Amino acid sequence: MSVDIYRRKYAYGEDYGTSYFKFGPIAEKPEVIENRGIFVSDDESIVLKIFGISKNIIVGPKVSLYLGSRSDIARYLIYPMKDGRVERANERAWRVIYEITKFGFEKFKPSGKEFDGFYVTAALSATAPDYMYERIFDIHSKIDEELNVVKAVTIIPQPLAVAIAQKTVTCVVVESGHGNTQITPISMYPIRNAIVTLNRGGAEADAITAEILRDLGYEDRAREEKFVRTFKEQVGLIPLDLDEAIRRAKEDLERFHVVYRVPGTRIEIDMGDKSWMRFLIGEIIFNPEHEIFESYYNRGMSRPSDTVVGGERIRGTMPLGEAIERSVNYTPIELAPSLFKKIILSGGNFSWKVPQGLEDVAVDAATKVRKQLRDMEIQAHVELARDPMYSVWKGTIVYSIAVPDDYLWDWKRKEGWYKRGVHY
Amino acid sequence: MLKIITRMNLTSEIKSIIVQHFISKNYKVVSSIDHKGITGLFDLFFRDSEGLTAVKIIEEQSASPVKMREKIENTVVKIISSISNLNISKVYLVIVRPRFSSLPSVRFFEEARIGLITVSSSGEIVERIPAKVRCRSVSMESNANELMLIVGDLRTKIYVLEERLKRNEELLKKLVEKVEELDRKILRINNISREESIGFEEKTTINETLEFLEDNPWLNVLSRRSRE
């Protein structure tokens, strides 16, 4: 079997998201487990051995079975990643990463004789530091020692994977996750020195949602993370223009009025004449600098902190359109028009839809960003990633299939195969 | 007395006609003026009860109406700026063989307080706009300045529009060339992709119909990685 045919058959992708780990060989879609693990004991326990549990750490769907087993659950249930990063010295977190990676290979290892290991492409955050690359390579080489399942492994940034899945060679990928939003221009390669990271994401939308629940008199609900997130996703709206949206919502209370009901319960939140606040939830992702948020910051809600790109300070509250323009400005000038022709939005924070009847004030994320750029006299084509849940993983599969076998890992380029027999 | 004005004797004939015109209106000819600056600027001088009257003659040539109008405007502006401190009570501009499309508006002359006289090719002389007596005062100077600014501003705007039009034409031409070049490139790339995808499919025996693999340009881009 030729190498190309072999890679096509045994391509394997991994998407290390903060909340979810998506993995699997070439297929329509990946398997998904939560990116977490639970330490069931501090050491090897004979009781566990009697019950056939040989590990002291559990990952995958079975984690939920152990959640009631410890009273001090917070200490033993580990979410290894925060904003796409694992702390360098957090060995427990790295242990979880090891186990979820191995979980995937154990699930999918073929039994055939011809199988000599997968060609694995793993996707990490665009700003993942070098030590994360080193640890991921190390994890895969160790797993290969145990299971003989990794013929070669490589790592690519998640925005590149999105661009690959979107079949777009020149574009700007905007990924907005829970803790941060990354803007990555791509032209056959990621343009690393033009990556702009904003320290804001879904967490900011959660924070304003919690404040809104407090204003509505639901202090107790405001403290429940999961409730806040679900409420945010259901009632949040993105305004084309916040001031105009609020004006119309206050003038026509009935049209914008919403009552949120928790599925399967009798719990409901009636926003009443404060339904206009729905627009704050969407707006904070795109423009936390709007003056309306000042009173919330004064109240104690965290203002997104600044970042530094190439020695230049980027305001954490910078409007998203401005941040995109800033990122493109760091690229060669002749590339800018091509980049503005394709801006791809990826991530859960861009998934708010436009309810019927509110099309005059509420928009989707692509329209919002397009308007922000148009206000800066930039004509841009903006679109949502077609399959936001799986686009990163799909991009890793394409990468595994296409990159030639003899393209070896280079730390300067940060590309290429880390191969059995060469690197480990 | 009508006389056809030929090119050879233009200036002296014209002057003669103009002198006759002013004499008929009880002006006296002033043959010499001490002030060197204004003798160079004007062609004839007269005097009446109101003081000194200066006359500038412009011959209409074959320049375009726009250029002719510019010349007349420039002459007026020059006159106004030169005589503000001089003891000249009236100024006339005499246009020989005028095309009326090349004349500035009546308002222009009135605001400049300059009279307009035309002389046709048959020698007929007509005072179209009477000159207003000039007062040597601050307001007259400011009127002159204002007029200069208006004319200058209009001229600048016309220039800017002309330049913009020229640039747009050049840009349009470049865009058309660029589109044609892109068309050619797309055609070339499509041909190459078709050839290479046929080659790629020959290497594999697995019929994958996964949507994210179909027609994905990254397969080609990434397959070239080691060759770059």
C-alpha cells in the first residue's frame, strides 16, 4: 500500500478544545468527550482493583458516574484547559490530557495486520506556547510505546484547521471561545505575527447575563454557571445598532418581550419591560466599549484586560471589527484586500440567530461584523463557519491526508511530521 | 465710422476706437502717467470729473472659452490687487472680438467694480457693464481679497475635479486589466487542479465521499509543503 493511500485510510484528527475533546479517524464526524478527568483516588486502591478499576483517573462518559463519589469534588474533577492552555507545571492537568488522548486511540485502534499507527494531526489554540507542543508530542510518543498507534503526529493551530475545513486558502479566521477571541490571518500558512488575541469571549457574555439576572431579581440563578449559560444562549440577541435596538425595544415592549422557561421544569424568567437587555448579551462580544457597559464595570463586572501584540497594546474592549482591521494591518499590505474578502467566524459566541419578527434590529454575527467594518469604510465578506462544532476536527483530517510523509517537523516553521523512527 | 479691423493694425485701430468712445463721453485723454506699475498694467488712461479712468484691452484669440475666461479672470484679479492703493477712480476692461461664452458673469464684473466694453470685428464698440467708482478704503480691499479667494477657490475645485476624473479613468483601466488577468489565472488553476486531482485519485483506491474533502484546495496546497 502506498504511503498516500495508507495516510488516507489511517488519518486521525484531534481537537483539544477548552470544554470538549473531539477525536477520531477519518469519518463524517468525530467522537466527542468533555475535556476533563476525575481522580478517583490519590493512589492505587485495592478496593478499586477489586472492582476492576485499574486506573486512578477516569475520563470520557464515565466521569459522570464518579461525580457523586467524592464530597470534595472540586479538588478531584480536573478541567485541564483554560482558554486553550494547560499550565506548564500542572501535572494533574497534563495527566488528564494524556488520558483523554489515550482514550481516543484505545477506542479506535484497528485490529488489522496492515495497521502500523495513525497519522495524527492535533489542533491547539493559535497562541499555544511551545511547551504545549512539546508535551503533546511527548504524550503521543509515550502512547505509541504502549499501544503502537501513532506512526506520526503533527500539531496545527485551530484557526488553520477552520480555514482548511472551510476550503479557503486566504482568509481571516475569528475564533471566539469562552475565555478569549483570536483573530488569525491565513494565507496558505497562518501569519503568526499578525494574530490578535482579545481577552474576552463567552465568559463576558456570561458575566453580563448574570448581572441582568440580578437586575431582574434572580440573584440565586445568577450564581449558577450552567443556568446563566443556557439563559444567555436562549435569550441573547445581537443588535445591528445597540442604541437603536434599545430604543425600539423600549418603545415596543410586546414585540421584544421574552419569558425564558427551563425545559422540563416550571422555572421561568420573565424579562418584562427589561427585555431590551437581551441586546446587551450579544453586544458585549462585539463591542464591550459601548458606554452602556460602564455602569456594569463600575459595579464590579470585570473589564476585559489588554493584550500585547508585537509590542503594541490591544485594548481588551476593542470592538471586534477594529481588532480584525488591526490584525490585517499587521500583514503585508498587498494581502489585505484578499483577507477582507473572506472573514470566517467560528465558535459558540457567534451562534445567536435572528428570531422571526426582529429582523429589523437583530442580526447574526456575520452581519454585525460586516457592519462594524463598513463603519470603518472597509468592505468585507464575513461568514459563519459552516460546521462550528466539527470544523476544526475536519481540518485536522484534511491535514493528515494531504501533508507529505517526508515533511518533517521544524520548530521554526512549526509544521511537519513528528515521526516514529525519526523523533521518537 | 466703421472699419474692418485686420490683424495687422489691430492694436492702434482698437485704441483709436476706444479713445473716440471715451471722448464722446466727455473724458479727456491722459497721455502720460507717472506711476510705472500701472502704465504696464493698462493700455489707456482718461480723466473725467470723477478722476482717473484706466483701460485694459484684451484681444480674444483662438484659445478655448474656458482658457479665455481664465485669462479675463486673472487679469481682473491682477488689476484689483495692483490698484488698491492707487488713485484710480474707474477701470474698464475692453474685450476685442469677444465670444460671449468666454466672458465671466455680469456679477463678477459688478463685484469687481470693473466696467466691460466690447469691440466687435466690425469695430462696433458697446459699453456692456458700466464701471463703478472705486473708493480707496478698507472695504474695497477686502472686497478684492474676497473676490480673489472666490476665484481661487473655484479654480482649485475645477482642478481637483479634473484630476479626480483623470485618476478614476486610470483606475478603471487598471481594474479591467486586473480582472482579465484573474480570469486567465483562474482558468489556468482550474486546468492544473483537474490534472492533479486526477493524479491524486489514481493514487488511492478508497472512494471517499466526505464533503469536507471534496474540491478542497488545501489538499493541493498542503501536498506541496515539502516541495516549497
